[in-house]
Amino acid sequence: MPLPVTEARRYADRAISIAQARSLQVGVVVVDELGRLVQLDKMDGAPLMAPDVAEAKALTALNFQRPTSEVAREHADNPQQLAALQEIVHFKLLATAGGLPIVREGRVIGAIGVVGTSAEQDEQIAAEAIT
């Protein structure tokens, strides 16, 4: 079953609520299983590029089917391989924490990307938003 907009909206709203509670400003993007944009939000005060960066994190998590922090760790010793992938793939690729796949019944149905704080905080907000 595809990721419905109501579910994507719920994840984005949670991420924004979590960020607000911590006095942070973030951008949030949710994509479906095909990488199509379902929800995009940029809080007042979040960086102007936040939506683009959040989308890149979400797409990276979706295509690698794992958290972007894991992708970053896997390529830390071989940045040339990641650079080569960026030249080949047809999606925005960003290997830094803050992107997570959304899994339902063992199947990736989409992904969320959060940006605006430290990479670790971005990922923590994303994780809390989808649980």
C-alpha cells in the first residue's frame, strides 16, 4: 500500500512539533516508495535550502533503504565511491544523518528527511517523528 498523504502529513507535523519543543527550526520532506514528494515543510527561521537538503536525505534513505547516517559511515573510508555514485544516480544523494526509511510490515514505503540542526539531531527528530 502506498504512503498516503495523511500519514506523510502526520510524520511531518510530528517532526515540526518535536523541533518546536526544542526551539529548533527545521525543514522536513516525506517521499513515497517511488521517491515522489508527498509532503514538504519549512519552518520559519529554517535555512532557505532546508527543503532541498531534506529531500536529498529522504531520497538517499529511500534508495539505500537504510538511515543516511549508515550510508555516511559505509562510505567514510571511500568518498570516491560516493562521488562516483552521485554522478551516476538520478536522484539527489546526500550521505549525512537525518534521513530515514519509513518501514511498514517489513517493507520500505517511503522516507523522511529532516534538516536544520546538527545531523545527529536531525536524525533523532526524524526517528521520533516516524515512531
